[in-house]
Amino acid sequence: MKKLSLFALFALLCLGLASCGGSSSSDSGSDKTVSVDRLMADAASMVGDTVTVEGVCSHLCKHGGRKAFLVGSADSVMVRCEAYPLMGEPFPKSTIRHPLAVRGVVREERIDEETVRKMETQYAEAMKAQADSVAATAGESAAEHENGCSTERAAKGQKDITSFEGRMADYRAKIAAREAKEGKAYLSFYYLDAISYEILPD
């Protein structure tokens, strides 16, 4: 009788452990799959969530594929996917102009007045130090280096602003407008810390 009850207890324990294991494995596969449009519309409520985003890779940054940009239904709707630190390797050139499914963690980048001042200080120091010669090794001027690529500017709603000073003025105007409207003295830009990616069929 004791042997039977010990066996029953052991069987229940095994069932309990198996159900726990099954639960965690199903959780790991339960990431939400969303389009670029959906992510950018609801990103504020997804910060910290792990999601899979599907969209066409329109551009890779020229510094070794550390950033991939996925576009949605319009070129103006895009999300930046950062290859580091979580993925740990760059996006290959073979991903450009192909639909991708990128799995990653939704992050928020905030730009406030202090951030703008820091960018201005860094820009002034770079210009003063004649950083053109350093940036020239990557085929760009110091101004281009500090101003970011045109795709990244477009992702932040600054597609037609080509000067560093213009970008800073635009940030300040948008910060002031948001503070007046929502009481938040900062801008929010959402991106994905990529964990993995898959090239989807065209």
C-alpha cells in the first residue's frame, strides 16, 4: 500500500513538472507577430514586449549592417531594428529589399532638451576637432556622420531636414508641441532590439 501511494505521489509530481515545462515552452513561442504599421501605431503599449515584426527591409546602415529598417504600407512608416547587443551579429546585405520577420524587444528612445544639448555639444566638438578626416575613412563628412543617414532621419520624421541645426530646431519645436498638448517634455521614438530574423518568401 505504501509502495502504491509513493508511486502515485511520484506520478503526480512528474505530471506537475511536465505541465510546468509545457507551459514555459508554449510561452516562449507565444510572441505577438505584428506588421510595421501595427507596431508603430501601438508601440507605446508594447515597450518591453518581445514581438515579431514583419516588413520589407528597405535599408541597412552602411556601418556593417548594425541597423535594418523595415517599412510598412508607406515609406514614411518604418521601424529601426538594432542588431546589437541582443542579436550580436549584423544584418547581411542579402536582407535588403526582402520581406523579413524580425523578432526582438520593443524599446523607447526619448529625446528631451538635455539630449538635444548633448547632441549639440558633441557636434561642436566633432567640428572643432576637424573630425572630417576620421569620418572620411567611412566615406562621409563630419556633418554627415553627426547628422545620421537619410533613412534614419526619415524614421524620425525629419526626411527633408538635411542640416544638423535644422534637426535640432525640429526636435525643440516638436518637444514644445508635445509638452503643450500632453504634458510630456520629450519625444518618443520606438525601435526593436533584434534577437533574430528570418527572410520571408517574396
